[in-house]
Amino acid sequence: MLIRFIFLGLMTLALVQPLAAEPVLLGNSSGMAFQVEQVASDLGIPWGLVFVAPGKILFTERAGHVRLLDIASGAVTTLTGGPEINPRGQGGLLDVALPPDYQPGGWIYFTYSKDLQRQQVTSLARARLSGEQLADWQDLLVTRSSSDTSRHFGSRIAFDSAGRLFFTVGDRGVRPNGQDLSTHAGAVLRVNLDGSVPPDNPFVGRSGVLAEIWSYGHRNPQGIAYDEQTGRLWIIEHGPRGGDEINLVAPGRNYGWPVISYGKEYWGPLAVGEGTEKAGMENPVKVYIPSIAPASLLLYSGKAFPGWRGNLLSGALKLTHLNRVVIDEQGKAVAEERLLEELGERIRALAESPEGWLYLSTDSGRILRLRPQPAE
């Protein structure tokens, strides 16, 4: 009934191209021909995408809007009931995600930058979709990550198969935060779905350490993905000038920032930190030099592109492409492919549809669809 009510009550704000629209790009990957189509345009910056039902995408815009896109009809509805957003710099309304057992009317999870005592922090929240509004908005964790900078908020969300939620927080532009366990900044956090702390978190009961921390030593992770088949948790994070990283995250581990890094200072050709390795700190699975500026991470599991199953996909902002990384059974990155470079778009967010098609958003305000090219 809820989905039917949404469909009947949609307030049209924009139209999208129908499925039969001419592709904006044709390509080939792993022997599979694909086409890219525009499904929405003239939006803000769609920061997060998620399918709340077949053919229905809920997306966030960094400026503060939460909107619902009906792919078939082309209707876009702006929802009410969200928080007050003060977008500054890299802050604003950020990610949106659904737990694996989501049903219509269930909890939908968000991250956003929240004003707190004239500074901003990354916050985790949840709400329910009810008609054209978000109902029962709850801030679950207002992190201890305040900074007077307007950068490095993170923040992406992932779920495991045991009722736990992971989300990332950047170092908030303060490098020492990466090694400071008394702040949530520069860390991957793990909480229960109600925001409480799981008793098996690695730092529970340790004096002076925030119990939500799962791993630390991160700079600005803007992509996270959980592999239900292997139990692996992946993140992708921005390095400084060079040195973006894909990391395989384990509980309690230190990933080195800013002590070790593959990046260089913005102001000159000097390496950041002491080097690229140090005892007690984890090495990345993959490093990008020069930086691609990764803004998302998706573990592909669909049937539409069987050659991509188990691959990590990320949108690139600076180098404007879709990045595909092949991971072997041992968790090593063994191959990479760069797709959609011809579009010249800063690719921000990714979502996989029930058909296994890939939807992606761009900072130019578009939502695009990548699907197999139909046989002639």
C-alpha cells in the first residue's frame, strides 16, 4: 500500500528520459557491450542513491533535499521531514542506505554534517518513508568529530548480515585526528541499528577510547562496501596529493594516516608522513597515484554483468571515470579498468538495481544508467 500511495501521490518536479532513450555512450567491458542512458538531470549534487522499491530511487542532494525518483514515469518528488542542513564546503546531506532486511515503512539511514556549537560534525540518523515525507527522524550518533574546517566528513554507510552498521568519518581536515582514539574523526565506526555500541567492538571498555571505533588511521573514506559472502569490509579513501587507497578493514587496526601515506603535500613535492610502511600499521590493498579522488564504493553482485561479480566499483571525481577493480580470492587487487572516461563527469554515487544495472550520479546534477546493450 505504501508504494502504491507514493506512486499515486507523486508531485512532479522533473522528468527523465524513458527506457527507450538514445544512449549517451556505448562501450565494452570484459567482452560485455553496455550503454549509458540519462535518467534524470538538472538536479543538485546527488550524493547518495538507494533503491527503496523496484523502479524507485531515493536520493540525497548535498544542499539538503531528499528526493524520490520514479524511473518509469520520470516523476521526482521532494520529501519533507528531513533535518535542517547548512551545506558548507564538503558538508551537507550525505549518504543514504537501507539495511539488508528493509521492507516498505522500515528504517532508512542517513549521514549528514550537523552544526554543533558553531562547528560541524558528521552525524548518523534514520527515518521512515511515509508518503511524501520522512517520518520519525532520529539522530542516532552525533559524532565527536567537531572541527572549524568544512572538509573531510566522510561519510558512507554499509551493513553486515548480523544487524550491525558501519559508517566512515573523515579526519575533518585535522591530521592528528587519524591517530587519536578519543575522537571519531579519521575512523570507521560500528554500531547497532539503533546507534548503540555492540559489545564485541574492539575498543569497548578501554579507557580514553571511543567505543564506536572499529578501525582508525583513515584520512577521508568516501566509499564503503561489505561483502556478505566473505565477511570482508572494504573502504576507499582520498589521499592527499596522490595516494588514494583501497583498504580491507579489520577490527582495531591502524591504517596509518598521517604517519604513513603514499601521497605528497599540496604545497610542494614532499611526501606526507614518515614513509609508506611502519610496524603496527596496515598497508592498503591498492594505491592510486595520481589520485582519482574516489567518492563511492560498490561491490557488484548482479547478473547483468557477470564478468563484474565480486568486483569493486568506484566513482572518480578528479579523473572523471568509473573505476573497476578485480579482487581475487585472497583479497588482493589484481586488475583495474577505467570506464566512462568519455563522459568527463565527476561520478559521485553508485547504486545497483534489482536487474543488476548500475545507476550513478554526477556532480553536474545527472543520474545515469549503465545496462547491457540490447542485441540488435
